[in-house]
Amino acid sequence: MNIMAISARRALCAAATVAFAVLASAAQAQSASKSEFAIKEYSPRAGTSILREAIQSPKVPINKRYAELSADERNAFQSYYLRFDTANEPPFPLEGLKPALELLVRMQNKLVDQGRLHLMVAIDANGLATDIKVVDSPSPEMAKAAAGVMMYTKFKPAQCAGQACAMDFPLHVEFPARN
């Protein structure tokens, strides 16, 4: 090989490396800004290698904090409340829903429960869970596990007329059957 061919090959490799880095960073930026609404199973079901959705949130992205939600996403979340003054803000997990939901999926994977989990979590003006009301649960074990997860989750406190206030946080999760 002559020197010109080696130089051209090195230049081509360098250009490919730069192009790959640009594409990779663009893909990361796109995936970081893309809303996530579901968490996949940790292990595939019998007879398949496909990881299905373990749980999903049809209304609110799970990977965003409250401040990152769009106006439509905030309205969708506020629709869980019967009469909600849009001048107020509901409580919301500080790190978004994803960390708590990931723990619930891990627990569901161990308990193999299916069905609806509906909790009302009382959040005080400091963003701490003070009480859990189990409205519906697939099992008593899941109710206890979910209550524990929510009690240790830190929340952005609700805002009532610009002041931090106590308010309930509704958690609705559907665990599909693992057939």
C-alpha cells in the first residue's frame, strides 16, 4: 500500500468515528427527551424471549419530573382528581414515577400478582408520605409492598394558592396476567 492510500484510509476511519459519535449523541438526546409510558418485564414469559410491558401509565410519562411535564401531560395527570383547581399543583414523586414503578415491577415479578393496584397516598406539605389507603390490590402482599415503596418515595409537595400544602397522590397500576 502506498502512503496516499494509508492516509485516505485513516481519514476515512477518523470521519466514520466522528460521524458515529455524532449519531450516538443525537440518539441519546432523542431518547432522553422521548416520553416513556411503560416499564418492560425483567424476565420473559415462558416460551418467548420477548420482554412485554409489565406496567404502563397511559396518561403520564413515567420518566419525567412534574416540572418537565407538558401542559397536556399535567392536565392528564390532574384528571385523576375530581375537582382540581388548575391554579394549584398536585404532589408528584421528586424523581418522577419511574423509580417507584420499577420497584413495583420487581415486586410483582416475585409475587406473580396480576390485577389492579390503586393507592391513595397522603402527602404532607413537606413532600413526605404520611398515610396510605389501599383502594384495590391484587393481593395483601402487593398492598404491603407497594405501601412500603410509596412511604419511602420523596414527593414534590402540592401547591395550594402558591403555598405548600397536604394533598393525596393517586397511584393506579395494572399488572397484566403473565400467560
